[in-house]
Amino acid sequence: MAFFVQLTEAISRHQSLLVTGLDPNPELLQSWAAARGLAGRSLLSQARHWIKAVVEATAPLVCAFKPSLGFYQALGPIGLELLAEVRDLVPTDIPLIIDAKHGDLNSSSALAHYLFKDLGADGITLSPLAGQDIAAPFLLYPDKAVVITCHSSNPAARVLQHYPGEQGPLFLHIVRESQLWATPEQLLLEVGTSDAAVLAAVRQAASQRFVLLRSLWAEEDQLEPLLQAGLNDAGDGLLLPLPQNLLVEDDLAERADALRRQINACRTRLARQPERNDRAQASCAVWLPTPVSPQDDPLAPLIVDLFDIGCLLFGEYVQASGAVFNYYIDLRQIISDPNLFHRVLHAYGTLLQGLPFDRIAGIPYGSLPTATGLSLQLHKPLIYPRKEVKAHGARRLIEGDFEPGDRVVVVDDILITGGSVLEGIAKLESSGLVVSDVVVFLDHGGDHDRHAKERLAQAGYSVHAVLDITRITQVLQQAGRLEADQVAALLPGAHHP
């Protein structure tokens, strides 16, 4: 699973912005072990017991784990073995971010292979002073993430990080520059500070990035100012560490849960502030799932967000087939919102994972961005049938590399009559390709789509849809997004005005 989806699903599932550090600090371990009768054990034994206890206590309450590589390296070869044990202990549906602060170009490729391939980690923290070149070897792994350290909390660093002055400090230049290196799905920012003004400046310069906070608030009254400064307009986007002193307490799970609830209560209060609501309504960037209760539709946040950016329009619209509907589904807007687009791709990918295929074929032109994204996400080659064959050049019917007999899954955005899909399949099959399955984002419902499904089924093709109109209607009605007349317009049989 891609890092971004893994992280946001953990946030939604656990309703938590907390991150657990897993640093076997000898001083911390000695006091913890002594209180539990383990003082005579080796440091490695103490570390194993402590890590297991912390992971078990906090896994249901946090959205990520973050071990610092240096502590494990300091233990020598057995330390790396211990890090492998950490990978086994941390649930695979919760991101494991290795806090390395890596900044050496010569060893970057080797470290990326070790952490991402051998260890199976999901992200790494990097020092940015070598520029984009330091991130490049890690960004070659599209399902992983890098976290760029842009500010440190130690006082001696201020003379460098705030140079030449508060109007244009170096740390903000790093924030702006590093955002050019990768999308918000792959690149996060790390900020070490207890100064809410510093965090607010980072948030202003990076409105769509996750920010991982390093500082541990010493006083309870610091929490709300930090949340006020660091949360994005959706009330998310800020990851906070569990205070280190909690990690040696007997009631760790209870205290971590209390902090999680405190943070969520604060988020709720801040969300009610008029100025924050105004900013959220003015923003077009909807990039994190809306929290939902377990009994709700798992795709409800995605449906609501698609509605909020204008993908569902009401009025009198003539479809490509000539039919007139009381509404119009416009999915083209999602390609301009990388984070929302990623979530749509993940929804497609869930269906595709159970299907046998060698190549992905997009139907020109509406589904080509989606097919391209799925090709990159699933590491499957992309081909597509041309809508028209040019009279010059190679005059290919199918673009892309393939062999006769390759199995192809066809991807489209919306199924109404099935005409364009069948036309594309005919071109694919005439070139020797084998097609069994068609995956669409929206099952239109009503007479047109039932007819389309029958046409495709009679021709020997199975149709798989992420969403249908009935499901969309139910979610939007429960979310208070639709008026009664709009609900009626979406009901099956109500397509024609």
C-alpha cells in the first residue's frame, strides 16, 4: 500500500494524529527496566521488552511509528537485527518511518535499498542541505515517503536556521524549495519547535503538506497553540509525537488515549472557529479523508470530497450517448488535485488487485490520466487503443508495448451505454490481446447502465464499479449535502427531465 494512503487510513481508522517514537535510549531503558525487575538484563534484552510493550500499548492509538536509526546503529550488528524485529512488531497497516536525518549522497542509494527493500520501512527522514539530489534515490520508490527536516529545536541551530533574518529565514527557504522535489503524497516536512509562530510560518508556506512535529510540549497549555498553528484547513495534516516521558509509564495506553482524545477535542474546537471555517470553504484543496465512524461507508469521505469540489453537478445535461440527465458527473477535475486523485486511484486499485491481468488499457480520452496513474501505482504496463488512427507516422491502432495473448484489464471513468468501452475492446482484441474485465469508477445506474452491463456481459466481459449512483446518493444525503429535489434527480429512472 502506498505511504500516503497507509497514513491517511491509519489517521481515519484510529482517529489519531499521534506518532510513537521507538528509540532505545539507554538512559530511558535503565529506569524502565529497573522498575520492572529487568535491571540485570542486557541492554538488548531490555530494548526488546520495551519496544514490544510500547508497540502493543500504542498501536491502536497512533498513525505511525518512528524509530531513530542512530540508536540502533549504536548497538552494532545486533542493533540492525533489533530494527528488523521492530519491523515485525509494527502492524503493516501503520507506517514505519525511519528517523535517519540522512544527508550523505554517496550512500543514499544503498540506504534506500536497505530501508525500503530489505527492511520494509515506509518512510525516512532526510537532511536537506545536499538539495534535491539527497531525496532522488529515495523517491525512486513510489510507494514510500521522505520527510525533509526543515527546522530543529535546539537553540544553537537558530543562528543558521533563521539566517539572515525573520523576514526570510533559511528554514522557510528549505520549506519552499523541498516542495518542488515531490508531491504531497511522497514528501512531508519535519519541524522541531515549541514555538507556535515557527510552526505557523511553515504551515503558511506549505498548506498542503503533512508536517511532523518533533518538539515535546513540556506544558499542557502548549498543545492548543501548536495545533492552532500547524493544522491545515481540513483540521489534519499535523503529526504529533507521543511525549517521551509517557513511553516508560505503566499506564501508557491510557495516557496515550487521553492525549489522543485531548487533541481531537481541541481539533473540534478549532474547527468551529469562524475564521478557520472561512479558510476551509475558500480552499479547493481537499486532500485528507473526512473522519467517519466505523459503521459508515468506507468511501463516504471520498464521495463527500468529490461532491465538494464540484464533480457532481445538477441541471439539464446531454451525455455523449445523447441521453439527457438531470445531473452530470465530471471526474476531470480530480487530476488537478493530486491528493484526491491518489485516493481515487486507491479505490480503483482495490478492485484491480483481485483481477488477473498483464496490462492496463485506458479508454481515450477521459480515463487516460486514471489509467496512467494506476499503471504507476500498480507497476503494470499501460497501453491504449487510439480513438482515431493517424494517416501518418506509425499509424498504430494500439499505443504501447504488448504481445499477442497478453491479458488486459480495461479502465474507464463512467459507464452509461458501454459503446466506447466495446469499441476500445474490439481494437484491443483485433490486435491479439485478451480482455475479460472492465473496471469503472462510476456505475451510472438506471436503464442505460443496466443495458450497458447486459451488453458487456453478453459479449463475455465482467464489469466492476467502484461506486454507483444509489451509494453516492445515500452518502451525500446522510452528509447533508443534497436537497430533496437533488436526491430525487439521482434516483434510478429519474435521468430524463
